[in-house]
Amino acid sequence: MKIIDYFESDQQELLRDEIAKCDWSAAQFLARLLREGRFFETLGGWGHLFLLMQEDRLISFCTLTGQDSVRDELLTPWIGFVYTKPAYRGCRYAGRLLAHAEAVAAGSGFERVYLGTDHIGLYEKYGYVYLENRIDCWEEDTRVLYQELFVK
């Protein structure tokens, strides 16, 4: 298995279509942002879309961006759009992506990453700590978690 960055891939259209096929409305929203060229504009001006691939099969993906659904310029960067295809769940593949995104953030000098979710316990097993609840851009309550990074 390998992790690739969507924006460095020469297969963007194929990868975007695979994301759009996922059974999660946020995946369709992400695919629409990519298709319409609004990814960077919507998610804070910079970012990565990491995809865990097994040969040519998409297993899991997540983003690392300046902003996410909770709008607060003091909290950055954000890991978002974390998704693993149902057939591959339970194997901690999301953990591989989280670790990769965290390493990229730390390599860029960030001391923390943030994540918004409605899940309880899913990200805590990867070391994430609850910060507080916030209202997101869709006017929904979301749990904000963070992970301390080891900056080199």
C-alpha cells in the first residue's frame, strides 16, 4: 500500500471519480470541490488530499488543510474528510493516513493538528484529545479534537 497526494497525481480525474462513488455525502462534496476547482478556496488556501492506495484501488483518504468545517483562523491546520471504504474498515487504515498527515504538518512547523467530528472514541484511539464543541459552517454541533505534534 502507498499514500499519494491527489494534487501530485496524473490520475486526478480517475481518483476524483472514485471519491465521488463513496457512500458518504461529504465525499461527494469533496469530489465537487475538486471538480469545480474550489478545494483550496474553500479549505483555507492550501492543502493536501492524501489517498491510501492498494495498487489502483482507493482504500482510504483524508485532507490536511488550513481550514475545515469549523471556521477559526487561530486553529490550523485541520485534518478532514477522513474516510475508509467499508470493505477495508477495522484495519486501522485511517490511522496510517492520520500519521502521514500529522508528519506533513509537523514537517511544515505546526505544533498541533485539529479535527472536527461527531464520532466519539474513533480518533481518541489515535491519540486525539477533545478540545470543545463548536458550531460548524453547516450550523451543526461538532466535536473539535486536537493532536500534539513533535516538530523536528
